[in-house]
Amino acid sequence: MIHAERRGDVAVVTIDRVERRNALDLETVRNLTDAVHDAHEARVLVLTGAGGHFCAGADLGGVEGEHFVEALRNLLLALTSAHQPVLAAVDGAALGAGTQLAVACDLRVATPAAKFGIPAAKLGLMVDHWSVHRLTALAGEGPARAMLLAAEVVSGEDAHRLGLVQRVGDLDAALAWADEIAALAPLSIAGHKLALNGAPREEFQAAFERAWASEDLAEGIAAFRERRAPEFRGR
């Protein structure tokens, strides 16, 4: 089951399969993808899991066939291509597909008890090429090699030290950070996200020109001169 709620400008999407430590089956992946798309009006999206775990990976009882792999790929694309920043609030297990979800998000907040890992080699599985390179870019080549080739698990505290996790904290800490980000200029964030994700130069240039011609830029300069908080509208 997937729960989605709005908290002001922040959308919170929660994976709730507590009995399976929020492991993903095909239906859950598809519902989660829909929830990500449905949150397009939010300034920030926070992805989390219920019951003390983020996502323990793929539910091996519900991933037979090619449909699950394709659906998971679509979910990862939905997270990375969302115009707004996506935060993963991680506690407990974030293993296999759980780590894939976490690294598909833009930012990660995790408790010290969080556990990141890709135990595919213990099962005879492989994760997709994109996830391998995304994990390597975020955690560093050495840690990524240990996670992928030796099935090592990294704690939330160590993940923070490596830079895979940006802040140590619980869901409340993630929501507080999301509120801070939601007050920033949406066009600036969306354009920078395009560059960080390797968008074509033409697409980034269009976003660049839109930001520099925006009402938000005028508002930001006015607020700076007037020594007040800006009120950005994304236009």
C-alpha cells in the first residue's frame, strides 16, 4: 500500500507494507510511480517507509518476469525526472531496490540505524547499469564496489560520512529540511537538477534562460534589497 499526503508545499509518499519491511512487488512499484507523478504540484517530495524501515528490497514472491524490472526502471526514472527535489527519509533497511530508490532521490536523510546495501550477489540477481553508476557517483567507487561485489552493508552514519547521506536524522528532520527547500526558488532548483542529472545542454539552457527571465528573480532581488524573505511562485 502507498500513502500520499500533502503538508503545505511538501508531498509525503510512504511505502506501507510493514509485514514485508516495505519490500516492493509489482503492484507497489506501479502505485508508487503513480504517487510520484501525482505529486507534481508540490514544491518538494519526501519518500519514506512505514514501520521503521525504508524498503527492504524487492519482494521475491512478486517480481517474476520482465514486468517488475521494467516497472522499477520507470519508477527510478519518475524520481530522477521529477521537476522538484525528492528527499529520501531513510530508517532501518534500505536494501537492494531500497538503495536503488534512495539513490534515485536527490537528497537523503537517514537515521544512524539505517542500512544501505545491494545484496544482489547473495541471490544471483543484478541491478541495472544506471543504478550501479548512480551509486558509484554518490557513495564513491570504493564503497560502491564493496556494496556491489562483496554485498557489504553501510550504516546510516557511515553513509553520511561517505556523502551518500546528506543529513543524519529521522522523518521529522527530513520534513523540516523539505520545508526549508520548499521556500527556495523552484525554477532555480529545477534547472540545477537538470544539470546534476546530465540533461542535454539545450534543455539546461532553456531552463537557465527561463530562470533569468522569471518573476522569481525579480522577487528575489527585491526581497534581498528590502531585507525580507522572498515569496517565490515558480514563474
